[in-house]
Amino acid sequence: MKIQQFAVIGLGRFGSSLALELMELGYEVLGIDRDEDVVHEMSELLTHAVIADATDEETLRSLGIRNFDCGIVAIGDDIQMSILATILLKELGVNQVVAKAISTLHGRALTKLGVDRVIYPERDMGVRVAHQLVTPNLLDYIELSKDYSIVELTVPGCLNGKTLSEVNSRARYGCSIVAVHKPEGIIIAPTAMDQLRQGDIMVVIGSNENITQFEQQVV
Ligand code: ADP
């Protein structure tokens, strides 16, 4: 089932940025925060923004929270509030519950409550920025498992004009270029004859070890 409606509980830095991006992507977003100023600031920007205490069961019920496809508990600092709001979303039957954790123990508690996904924005951003700092051409990466990732790398000058068969990343480094973003569009599953241009973005899949070798020797 495609998610259409999101309820974001807590419109702090993380919650408000998430809510605004979901709006930008064309979804309906209900924002809930107990802080009047925060809600006023967001009221024009979200589908609905409501001043409410997310630990008040009756209020959540009256907002029809159970009809939302996904509820995101974006309260971090106040762990007690985060846990109480999460319990209520689960009990009231929100289909998918996502919650932000500020520590591993907080995350473990949320997992025990049965949330579908725990996110650690500060920890994950720290890891992401570290990768980007040591690999200047790295734009983004997704960890597929502990050992395997997909990364987006900017094509450096030394690969300008080379075909994928000349780069030969699979045989030389054990990782595959699975897509190339070019100014004129994206090539999914490029062929051996597709050419790279400096500044294109290549999407590379492989083991972390192989990707690192590829980054260090080629990129
Ligand atoms: P961030 O680090 O992303 O800014 P915070 O934990 O500092 O996150 O902010 C969380 C937001 O959640 C604040 O705007 C706060 O007013 C709101 N909040 C905290 N507890 C509740 C609650 N029980 N009900 C509704 N909103 C809450």
C-alpha cells in the first residue's frame, strides 16, 4: 500500500525538516507539537499543524491519528515523551510507526515497543559526513548490509571519455557501475559501451572493501 498521509509528532529541527520535505514530495502531512510558536510557524507550510500534547490519548484519537498511513515520532531529547507518544501511536493502530532515537538504548526501547523503523539522525549524519570527508567525490551512500553498500561518486577527470568496459570496474575492483546520472538524464543498467564524462554521477554497488579500493585508485 502506498503511503499517502503522514503524521509528524514533534516539529523540532528534525521533525520540521522531515515534514517540509514530505510536503515538497507531494504528500499530506499533519504536524503535531505542543509548542504554540512552533506550530504557528509551520501552520502555513503543512496540510495541517496542530498544537497538542502527543501523550494525550483522547487528543490523538480526536485527530483521527489511526487513519494515517505513517506516524513519525520526531521527539528526541525528551525520551519519556518519545516513548509515550510511540506507545499511543502503536495502540491507536497507526499502520506504520517510525521513531527517532537519540541513543542506542533509546532505540532499543523503541524497538521493543514494536516500531517499524528506528532512525538515528545524528549518528547516521555523523557517519555520512565522515565518509564524505575522506572521499571528496562521494555524494551519498546506502548501506545494504554490514559489508555491502551502494555509493554515488562524481566521475573524476581521469575517467573522462572512458567507456565502462575501459574502466572495467567489475573485473578490476569487484564492484559494478549500475547507473550513471548525466546532465541529459539517467542511464539505468549502462552497457559496456556507455561513456563517462567528468562530473557525471556514477552509482556503484559492491563490498565496502572493493568500493574503497575503487574510490582510492580511480576516483
Ligand atoms: P530536534 O533535536 O529535532 O530539534 P527535539 O527533541 O529538540 O528535536 O524537539 C522535539 C519537538 O517535539 C519540540 O518542538 C517539542 O515542542 C515537541 N514535543 C516534545 N514533547 C512533546 C509532546 N508530548 N507532544 C507534542 N510535542 C512535543
